[in-house]
Amino acid sequence: MAKSKVIFKPQRIAEGEWQIQAHCPDGQIRDIKGFKTKSEIDEWIGGSRRIDWLRSQGYAKGYAK
């Protein structure tokens, strides 16, 4: 059985206000707020903070620290 993945989608709220919508395997959409630019979101998604978030939500048990 294939594992479902969390899909991250950047979303601009207003000038200088961004968030990430995390589309979870259980159908929930969780908002990750506090970004000022799309570049900050790209860094978050491409870096260790994404893994830390996945781990905190119970989706990344298999990832090594």
C-alpha cells in the first residue's frame, strides 16, 4: 500500500503576507502562517523546517534527524 503524502501549496494572502496550505492525507488542510515572501516559503519547503513540521504532525516518522 502506497503512503499518502502531504502536499504543500503556497498562498498569498495580501501584500507581504503569505501562508502554506498543507493538504494532509486525512483530507484536512492546515495553514502554516507567518511568511512575508514567497522566497521564505520556498526556503521552508526546501529545508529542514518542513521535515520538523511533518515530524511534529506525525507524518515523518521514517525521516532521520
